[in-house]
Amino acid sequence: MCDNCAKSDLTKLAAAFEGREGDRHALIDILQKAQEIYGYLPTDVLYAIAEKTGLSPAKVMGVATFYTQFRLKPVGRNLILLCKGTACHVNGADSIEKALAEELGIGDGETTADGLFSIKVVACLGCCSLSPVMMVNEETFGSLTPEKAKDIVRKIREASK
Ligand code: FES
């Protein structure tokens, strides 16, 4: 089913509105809460937020697409943040990206068909001395080589069987 056709359980959305019914100025807070609840911001949830806040769907969609913190598509169970900041770039981030693409068949902003992995390229993870670096969920992996990166995702895939 495509995301646009998906029917979210809108009863869960009530928690995002607690104490904020009709508060047009709380949109970012409400979107953050909704993302916590659903893992991303499905289209039908954005429409429901527009209706409840009295804002136009275009306004709600505009805010949701403007801020990079908001996700409009579901992400995989394991979110890979691949750093391509200067230090990581110089130390081979492109070859890590290529290795991940070979192993997972996805690139930046994509999710594997089994919903296990998503990749997001970021500018700096704040640990440049370990470059090239990627994070998988909360864990940081540094001094990567293409083989090491492939190995990490293989192990995660094995562990989730
Ligand atoms: S440039 Fe990659 S961690 Fe800073």
C-alpha cells in the first residue's frame, strides 16, 4: 500500500494535542509529537493536524517539509546516518556509501524493501577524528572501510532474523 493510501490510526494522534486543541502556534510541537507516535508523518496524519489546528493543509505540509527533522516517509528499523562531512569525505565516505549501496541496494533517503535499513547522508556527526564514520541508530562506527561497513550491516541483518 502506498503511503498516500495508508490509513493511520488517528485515535493515537490525540496525545499530540493534549492541552493544545486549537492552538495554531503549537504546530511544530504537535508535528514532533506526531512523529514520535507514528515514526514519521503520514499524509493522513498531516491532514488531521490541519483540521484540528484550523490551519490549511498547505501550511502544515509546508512546515513539515521545511524542517529536516521531519520525515514524510517511514524509515527502516535501522537508520544509518552516513557522514559525508569534510573529514569523512577526505577519508573515503564515498567508498562507504558505495559499499552500503552494494550491500543494501539503497542510497541516501531510501529504505530497503524489508523495512530493515534506511540511509541518510549527513554533514558531520561530531566525531571527525574517527572518520569515516556512520551511526546505526544510537551506535557510532568509526575508521570504516568498505568491507567493515558491509560487515556491520550484515551482522545487524543476521541478528534481526
Ligand atoms: S566530518 Fe564526519 S564526523 Fe565530522
